[in-house]
Amino acid sequence: MGGCAGSRRRLSDSEGEETVPEPRLPLLDHQGAHWKNAVGFWLLGLCNNFSYVVMLSAAHDILSHERTSGNQSHVDPGPVPIPHNSSSRFDCNSVSTAAVLLADILPTLVIKLLAPLGLHLLPYSPRVLVSGICAAGSFVLVAFSHSVGTSLCGVVLASISSGLGEVTFLSLTAFYPRAVISWWSSGTGGAGLLGALSYLGLTQAGLSPQQTLLSMLGIPALLLASYFLLLTSPEAQDPGGEEEAESSSRQPLIRTEAPELKPGSSSSLSLRERWTVFKGLLWYIVPLVVVYFAEYFINQGLFELLFFRNTSLSHAQQYRWYQMLYQAGVFASRSSLRCCHIRFTWALALLQCLNLAFLLADVWFGFLPSIYFVFLIILYEGLLGGAAYVNTFHNIALETSDEHREFAMAATCISDTLGISLSGLLALPLHDFLCQLS
């Protein structure tokens, strides 16, 4: 429990304070600490994004049905759906699933916009506690909701939890060896896969959405346990080996004559320094915004409209399968950093835009004969999105100096959220336009 105690000492202090460096651990203990931190960041990534993913997987269900006195869920248990708009070939809900996306992302956007300006002044422990409490509250509120409006309030809580957690934990990676970024990214991918798969599997097995959501209350508890009990106290960074060689071979994002400072000193950066660092990050921020705009325009704008009647799957089941396959692709690519590094993430942005154009054309013209073609495209879409995320943060970790890294990680967090928010705003009018077509 020495790591736990050290972690609590660190977390009770502000980030900018100097701490007395602890003596180096023996090799065996050092390896043990390495794996504890690796597993800890993987679990933090998993738990942090879990509620966000579940709410998106449940989006079609949340909007499909108001709860009635005889139905304790937002979904009819039977496999045959009742069309909401029989005059349209898309079987539309009255409100696009992009409404759930916006409720699930706009609070995150606000948090990430404000984070670089002052969130670093708040110690890590209270941030993690708030994140865990909001995640648990989101499951309970949506599970016991009697209206779509109340359910959307629960989705907002999930968004607050995910946004605050992502900014917090990505900033925290600045205190640990760069390898933890790969573990964090893999964990967030695992959240997508396990979140979508668990919601799909439990509802397919006959559990009501209320029972399914309540069964997930252990996830916020696991997040708190991973942070307070598993992570060790951070040491001075010593990337070494392959990472050090790779880092030295690259041009830094920001050239500076400033002396080398310890990670955690980003609170001492002036506004001018922060703006200079941010401008250097745009090479990675812009393509990540484009990637997430394209993929979430597909996910929350087109998934609901990619409806095939020549299959045994109901409309709600098709939507859940789309979400699960997308998350499977994300998990695979976010876990691939040790196998494949991609420097030019602009290529991923271009490929994702081509995906969007192809699926939008299919929604309009309906030329794909089978849902299985869409399954393959969605899996590929997830692979591109996950690769863009993990390689963006890996490249930034390599190309920023220690004193800038914490701020750079927190600032780049806005990329995916901004892209998702823009896609949700545009998906709403597109949904209404296409659903009015006879």
C-alpha cells in the first residue's frame, strides 16, 4: 500500500508544488510499479468512457418510447419494432439520436474549453471523486427515468463524468512514463467495446434497460479504486530506450530556450506561453477534429437511417450492432500503438471523410444490398477513429517538452469533443430533412 499512500500525498497537494524526489526503487519493485501503473491507466480509460459509450448505445432506446405504466424501460422487449414514421423508408424517431449525442458531449466541450485556463489549480483527487459520482448518478437517473427529458439529464451527468475524467487523466500522464498513454488509449477503446457489447448482450438476453444500467454501477467504483488504490506515486520520468531515441529524432512542436522543468509545472506557464504551445499543437488538433466530426456524423446522424428491412434484426437491434462493431474497431486500433505508429494523422482524416461520403450516398440512394456491407464499413470506421486518437496523443507526448506536456495533453482533449459537437449540430437538421422524405 506504499504506492497508495504516496499517491494520496501527491493528490492532496496542488500540481505546481515541488516534492522531494523519492529514492529509486529496486529493479523488481520498479517493474511491479510499472505494471501497476499500466493496469491502472488501462482501467481508468475503461471506466472513464464506459458511461459515455453506454448512453450512446442506448440512444435509440431512450428516444424510441416514453415509459408507460406497464413498461419499466424505454424499449419494448419484443423483437418486432413499431414503426414511428411509416411514411418514411427510414423508420425515424421523432427526434434524432444526435440529440442524445449533444447531451452526451456539450458538457464535455464546456469542461475541455475551460480546463486549460484554470482546472490545473484544482487537485486531482476532488476531480476524480466528482467524475465517479457523476458516472454513478447517470446510470441511476436514466434507469429510473419516466421521461426522455429526465433521461437526457442523466446523459448530461455521463458527459460531465467523461469530460472531466479525460482532461484529468490525460494531464496525469505527464507525471508518468510515456508508455501509459498507450495503456490509457487502449482502455478507452476497451470501454467502447465492452460498453456497447454489454448493453447489446444484456438487452438481447432479456434484461430491461433499467436492469442493464443498474448492473453497471460497479464501473464508477472500479474507477475510484483504480485511481486511489492501484496507481503508484509518480517518479521523475526516464523514458529511455526506444522511446528516447524516437523522441530525439523528431522535431519538437515548440522550440524554447527555457530550462528543463519537472512535469506538473504547467501551472506556472504564462498565457503567452500557453498560446504559443497551442499554436504548435494545431498540426495534430485539426485532423483529429475532422476525424471525429466525420465518424460521429456517421454514428449519430446516419446509423439510425441505415435501416435494412431484409434482415431478422429489428431497427433497435441494428443500431446496437452498429455501435458495437464501431467500438470493436476503436478498441483494436487504440491498442495497436506498439505495432504501428502513424505520424501523419491527416491521412486518417481524409479516409474518414471518404467513409462519411460513401455512407451518406448509401442513405440517399440505398445501393448497398445487405447490412453486412455496412457492418464491414463501420468496423473500418472505428479502426480509423481509434488510430487517429492514440497516435495523436502519442506524437504530442514525444514532441513536447516536459514543462509543456501536461498543458498540451489537456488542450488537445478538446479536439475529439469539438468534432463530435459539430457533427451532432449538423446531424439534427439532416435527420429531420431525410425523415420527411416519403
